[in-house]
Amino acid sequence: MPNDDIRLTEILTTASAVANYLGAVDVSADHLAYSIAILLDEITMEDLGRPLSPLVRRLPPGMGGGAEPKVRDLAQRWFAAVGGDVTAVLTTLQLQQFRADVEQLRS
């Protein structure tokens, strides 16, 4: 599995875009898994189905979405592991471990 210089921040922001595309309020482990697959060119966003219009209200006005608690914990743990560096590129081994951690959350 080639790494292609994937950053943790890219995985997290792509997961947020996936959640938005699918009309989810919070980022889930599934969104993280789809994000990794998209960044590795294994799937495209369009493979996830039809997007939900951004004009469809998902939350009451003034409330924003976030991440499921277990996803937030994983992101914080990994952010600490890369030294809090938003530009840190994951090694191939780190990417494999992160993906395994995501799969564990999904089960």
C-alpha cells in the first residue's frame, strides 16, 4: 500500500468532507475509513452514492456538527503521536496502524 505522503490532517479533513457529502452531522469511523480509501485512490467520493444537498438542514440553527466521541479520541491520540504537527506525513507503517485503529472502531 503506497503512502503517497498522506497527512493525518488530510485524513481528518477528508473524513469531514465525506460526512458532509453523506449528510451526516458527526464524523464517524466509517467516514474515516472512506477518507483513507479516497486518499489512496481506492474509491472516489462518487462511489459513496448521491450527496445530500447542503441546503437540507441537519441541525438547528447555530449548532455545528463534530465527531463521534470515539473518533475524536482517536484523532487526538494520533495528533499527539505525530507531535501535534499538522504537516506531519504518516509513514506507511503509521498509515497501516491508523487504518487498523479505524477498523477496530468500526467493529
